[in-house]
Amino acid sequence: MNKLLLTAYGFSTPTIANAAQNMIRENEVTKACIISTFWPKEKDKHPQMQQIRNDLINMNVPQVDFLDIEFKNANKLFDYNLIFLNGGYPFYLLHFIKKSGADRILKKIHQNGGLIFGLSAGSMTLSFLSVNVTANMEDKPKRSNLRLLSYFVLIFIIGSLFFMVTMPRHILLALLCGAVIAVVVSGLLIYENQYRYRNN
């Protein structure tokens, strides 16, 4: 039985909404927790947070709470059988998810059969923290600076070419878009790389 659902736009399509509802029903979810740390200022007041809460309630989840792991004990996540990582600022969450120990807690919850849903940056964060893979992040080899640089160049070239095709009259804008994508992805890779302890 699948225990993980990663999406780019939440429950925005009938297919994703039906998959989520089926998982909730099959696992008899009674308590869900939305980690609100993705938004530094708005927290659980952000409209997207409220929308997800309403969506889960409409999927017949009786109790949906928020937890800000920046200020509250991440061990409270063990009290829920569905954890939702929302969209927002992945760097911000990555910092506090490691600092609070929530990364280890999420892995245990997943291993014990708890459901974990991710939306956009939440999906990205779960991917980088390797919550859903067999090997811990710490067991993976560090990427060399040369490899990280090659990733940046490759992403920049692919991204720029894509935008050049879609915007042939705006070459400079296409290069800028490619550079932005390369910087964001490379930044995430560099951040994630510090949690890899084993050398090649």
C-alpha cells in the first residue's frame, strides 16, 4: 500500500484528489498535521495553508492541525497518522527540519506506515531529505565541486534552450530564465550536499 504522495499543485486535479482521498480512506486517517514552517511570516495564516486544511477536512479527516517545527517540539508529529508538507520556502524548511530533528521523525513515521503528503516545495524537501528512499542521506557520497558546477552548467544550458524555443524573440530573457533555474536547483543541491557524509 502506497504511503507517500508528492504533488506539484496539491489536490488541483481530480486524479490527485481521488488518489489522496483513497489513501486517507484506506489508512483510516483521523488526525492530520500540516507543517506550517514553510512560510516564515504567515505560517498557518497563509491562504495556501488554509486551503489545504479545508481540502483535508472535505476528505473526511476529522482533525487537521498545524505545527510550526521552528518553535514547537517536532515529536508532536508522532501523534498524527498523516503529515502534510506544504509549499513555500524549501531552504527555510530544510534548515529547521534538520535542526528540530523532524527529518528523523518523518522517516520513522513513514517506516511505521504513516502517510506523508508533499506539495511543491514540500515534495522537493522530502526528495532532498530522502524520506522515501532506502538509504539515509548520511550514507550517500558527497558531490564534488566539479560535479556541482557541471550540474549548474547543464541545467543552465537545458533551461536556456527550452526558453529560447518557447520565446525565440527574447534571447536575453531566455538566458536569464535559464540562469535563475540553474541557480535555484544548484543552491538546493549544495544545501543538500552538506548532509552527505561519506566521501566517494
